Amino acid sequence: MRVTADRERCISAGRCMATAPDVFDQDDDGIVLVTHPEPGAAEQDLVTEAVDQCPARALEVSL
Amino acid sequence: MTEAPPYPQNRTCPYQPPEGYRAIGEQGPVLKVTLFDGREAWMVTGFKESREILTHPNLSSQRTHPGFPIVAPRFRSAIARNLALIAMDPPQHDIYRRYLNPHFSLKAVRRMRDDIEQVVRDFVDKIVEHGPPADLISMLAVPLPSLIICRHLGVPYEDHDFFQDSSGKIMLGSEEDSTSAGQDLVDYLDKMTRREIDNPTEGLIGTLARERVQTGELTQDDLVAIALVLLIAAHETTSSTLALGMITLLEHPEQYARLRADMSLLPKAIEEIVRYVSTTDLVAVRVAKGDIEIAGHHIEAGEGVLVSGTIANRDGAVHQRPEEFDVARSDTHHVTFGFGIHQCLGQNLARLQLELAFEQLITRLPDLRLAVDVDELPIHGAGTVQRVLNLPVAWSS
């Protein structure tokens, strides 16, 4: 699984960081950072949930 | 052909949908409803469909559009029609939102935790000192979010009675009261922002004055409009959710006991409260600026669109046992904070205040219970923020 974030779309809701804290963070402007773009199997359900929760549809995963 | 049912309707129980919403939900996920002025608007009641339409590029927040649906007389006022962020579309909305995001991000809010915890502790100390029965509305639910937003913005908390009164009238008053309260608040903020532009202080208004007004990116009027919307939004919603959430917990003693026995459930329980009580009832009022196809319906450009959080949060297509209040529920997904680019800016600040308030109340007030029957609690508000006017509770002291 590979995770990408569109930082232009991000609205700083923080749902990704709250859901999968080992994969997502926010910078000082509140904009999403992907800290682990290739999460392990243990993280994948949380990442899928984070993608679903993103209100700005700023996250994407590819296999 | 089914006639478009009336919307919004009044609740009879503070935390349950009005009886008539069941029939509306059954006609969903997309139907037409009739507003107070006799006009019709589209209403989206499905959870998935709510998310879909709220991320649709043809949905507009322009309240000056002639097709924009008006859900109550007070929303005819010029102030309600020109709210910063809420009544804006991209690109202007996104520029404003970017100015504010650093101050409301999850990371920024987490840094406020210790301060907010101390504020909550001070309020709960006063409740304990007062002894039972105590009114949770006047002793916590109203002053807590007020104090927190005043500090965050850098506006004087001494004026909180004025902010509370004005915000309440703007959100829930008659058309006349709403208009005059809005003007009073604008006049106040006009003077306040002038001082901040001349001599910026530490809070968010001072920061915006220094970083955005002095640089020419925002005018003073823009700053007034931003301060106005942040004050109104902060004063109404968290306060009501705290109160309605506590009533819901106390009316479900087995859920209350379960949470008290395992406080690690609290963050989940807060999401469930936010889902279940649906404080904002209507989470979006919009107009289509182009045609929209959704769930087999064709919405034409210029038609009004509403999204019912109350109904979408209890959607059998996505929620197991949607009508059941369950503090350990895993499917707490809700649209109470909206969805799409307008999703609530203050959501993380609201969650944190709720978490800290429930934590202190549950752990420090043993055998907490309502001091009156739930039917005796005065309810206010339909279509927007649902409120109870007072909430007397008792405990074993």
C-alpha cells in the first residue's frame, strides 16, 4: 500500500492524524504530512479508515 | 405523488429527532421538503449521499443567490447571508480557511490541552462547591466554550455575557432580534479590531491583524467578519452538545455505568454523543450552481439543497442499530461537523472541550443524575442548534 496526500486540498481537519497517527501528521500550518508513505500490514485498516474520514478527499492509496 | 413534508420540525425530546423525521428518512435518501415560507428544497438524508453531495463541485454556499433556501425568518438578515467562510465558495473560502487552519488544526488544539483542563477543573470546582442541585448550563456548558474562544481569539472574557446573548439571538432569535444583535456584535468587533490593528495583542485576532491586515491581504471589515463567525460558531454548538450529551448519558444509565467503569472509552463515547444528539440538526444549507445527479435524482442549477445530520447520522445503510446509543460503538461515523471543504473548523477544539468536561463531571460527581424529569427540560431551536435552556443535576456529595 502506498499513501499520498494532496496538500492543496487539505483543510486541516486532522481526521487522518487522529485515526492513523503513525502514518499522518500535520505541519505548522496544519496541513497534512505523510510520515510513512508505505505503511505495513498492521496499519492498513487504519489508513483505509483515515482515507474514508478525510472531508476534503485529499488522501489516496494505491496498492 | 407524495407531498413534500415540512422541515425543520421541533424536537419533543432534547436528544431525539422529531417524530416526523422518521417519515422523512423513509422517503430518503433524497427527497423534497417544504420550508416555512412555502418554498421547496431538496433534502439529503442518507449518510453516503450526504458525503457525496457535500463534496460535489456544483454545490454552492452563496447565500445571496436567489435560489438559496431560507430555513427560518432570521436567516433573511444581511448578516446571516454574508457570513465569512460559511457563506463563501472557493477560491475566497479557501484563502480564509488557510489563514485560520494553523490555529485550529489538531496539532494546535492538542497544545491547548493543559490550559483547557485547568479551566474545566475551575468550573467543576465551583459546581462541587455549590453542591446539588446545580445547573450545568449556566455553570459549565455556556461559560466553558465562551472562555476558551475568548482566550483563543484574544477578546475580553469580561464581555462574555454580551457575546452569549448576541450569538444566541443571531442563531435562534426572531428576524428582528437576530438582525439587531448581529449589528451590535459587528459594532463591538469594529472597535475591537481597530485596536488590534493599531496595536496587535497575542490572540488570533491580533495575529491576523499583524499577519494579514497590516500586509494588505485582509481589510478590517474582513477581520470583523471572521471574528464574528468564530464567536457565533464557538458559543452555540459545543455548549449544546455538552448539555444534550450529558442528558443522553444520564438517560442511558447502563451506558453511563459502562463508561464510568472504563474511561478509556471516552473518545469513542464523545463521537457517539456527537452522532446521536446531532446538535446542529441541519448540517448544510446550499444552492446548486450547476446540475447535480444524486441517488437517481436530478437537482437543477438554482435549486436549494439541505443536508439533515439528524437523519444521516442514523442511517441503517451504514449504522448498525442506528437508533441505539452505544458508547462503545465502532461505527460512530457522523456528519455533525459537516463534510467537504466547509467541515467544521473548530471540531477538534469542540472534541477536546467535551472530552475534558465529561471526564471531570463523571469522575468527580458520584451518582450524577438529572434533578428533574427529562420531559421538564425546556427545549429550544429547530433546524439549527438544538438547546436546552437549563439542566439541573444532582449527585451524592
